[in-house]
Amino acid sequence: MSGVRIPAPPPPSGARSRGAAPRPDALYRAARAALLGPCRVARGSTVLVACSGGPDSLALISVLSELARTLHLTLVVAHLDHGMRGPAGAADARSVARRARALGLPAVVARADGAVWMRAHGHSGENGLRRLRRAFLVRTAKRVGADAIALGHTADDQAETVLLRLARGTGLAGLAAMRPRRGRIIRPLLFASRIDVRAHLASRRLRPRIDATNDDPAFRRNYVRAEILPRLARLNPRIAEALAGLAARAAGLDAWLTTEAAGALEAANDAPSGVVEGSGAAGIRLVARILLGYHPIVREMVFAQAYRRAAGAGAGLTRRHLDALESMVVHGREGARVDLPESLHARRSRGRICFEAHARPTRKGGT
């Protein structure tokens, strides 16, 4: 990683120092509502704003600079040239630095050799570059003392994500797609459209950088953007808004279901100590009779939570695993067993669903 510039802390307003304040528009109102609602950050916070130089992220730094004074936020712009676009990538970096200066904002600009980084970390393609950018943002946020990292995803991005996950096969959590806030990551434009972005850029006379790879239909997201969404728009001109709204409702339902399942897990747990959290596989023993008192969808979430507590980080349960666990509870065959990822299994014994680690084979002649 090279070319990193960590500037002096910006003024508290983080906003323009000259000229009349621009008139609030649809993007301004959407971002303000998000920052006062699901993307709320405390007054006086420092926000690291990711900017590639493209339309969405350029609109993001513009609208946040207009909101910073009234919301008492300090902004720092961050840009990474991952080295995969040659001179065009370097031009993007220069453009972002110029725009940050024009807005009176400090910029942290860096360059990395994306190909080398991905080989070293076992990643490739768009997903690998996403991981590289995310690592850069997390590291930079720590260096500048940022309380949040703002990304420029819009409702249209959300709609594309929903369709991609539906095509792949997803559950409720996957259908919720991107969240307005996850940890320190905030997405203030998630309820604004690309039409709002274009109108904002035009009214502020801002010219974004254009990445030609965003038009390459070889990438799945580009195909959804260029082919699928326009066809769906013939059925509903506001299809992006409709899909983003579906994701928001799925997120709310998933949050409720997670809480409901946590209560069911505690109620059904029959571990001798009565303690589930952090106790490992041997501490999770669920009473099937109690689980039968809950809706199957709640039971499914209970299985997922019990598995995560037993296995920790690692692969999740597939539909096949969940269906087998449900059958074990409902049909009650004593001694039934389901093999799970991460060297675990679930076994029915005396009316309990016991999550256990696979027994290790003993060596002959060993001690």
C-alpha cells in the first residue's frame, strides 16, 4: 500500500467554507432522514466517507458535506486505487483528491497492487477487490479515529442485490440484503435512487468519473442492472424502490425472528448447567417437546443459532441440514443423527436434540 496521506484533523463542520448553501433536494432529504434514523451517528462524530469518484460516491461526499455542519459531523474522504485500472485508476484518485479539496475536506488516498494482495490473501475477482477496499477502509478509519464508515450504496444497488440473492437462493436474512447500518458501516443513500443521485450531481454541476467495467455484462450485477431491472420496470416503473422496500421489511422481520428464536433457544435448552452461551456443543441440548410449541420458521432459526453457538465462526447450515433437524424434532425417531459442518452432529436422545462434536478416533496402542 502506498501513497497514503493522513491530513490534519478537519474543521468541526467538515463543510464548504465559501458560497451560499445549496438548496436541499431529494438526495439531501433522504440522506438527512437516514442520518437521523437508521444511520444515526452521535453529534461530534468523525465519519470516513468512501469515494471511488463514480456518481454514487461523489454524490455521497457532496451531500454529506452539506449536512455536516447541521449534524455536527467531521468528514474525512477515503479513496483506494487498487492498481487494476492503470492510468484510469490514477486519474480517479486525482479527481477524488481535487473534489475533496473543493469541498474543504481532508482526503486519505492510497494505492495498492490489487493482484498481489489478492494472491497473498487467496481472493480473486470483484469479491477480492471488495475485500481489499474494505480492509483499507477499516484500517484508515482506525488511523483517523473515525466512528463510522459511509458507503454510497443506493436503493438501485439494493434492488440488484435482492435479485442476485433470489436467483442464487436465499433465506430471510439474505433477502434483507444490505442494511442501512451494520457495525460501523453506514449507507446514508440506501433509500435514495440513482435518479436522485443524477439530479443532485447535475444541480451541483459535479462530473463523476465513469468506470467502463460497470457496463460489462460479463459481471452478474451489471447484467441485472442492464437487462433484468429494465424489463421488470415495464411491470412496475418503481421496481427498484419496491425491491428496496421488500429488503427493508425482510430486515425488520429477520430482526424480530432472531429475538424470538433466542428466547425459544433459552426456553428449550436443557443443558445441565442451564448455560448455553459460550458452553460449546456439549452445552446445547434442546427439548423437542418445547420446540414443537414454536412455529417451524422459529425452530429453523433456533437450529441456526444453536449451531453457531456450538461451532463458532465457520460454515453455516444448508437447507438440507435444517430440513433434517426439523424432521428429527417433528417425527421423533430416537437415535436419529444429522451430520453438520465443522465436525459437529446433532443426535436425538430421550426427547432432546443434542449438538455434539464428532468423537475423535482412538489410536491403537496409544495412551
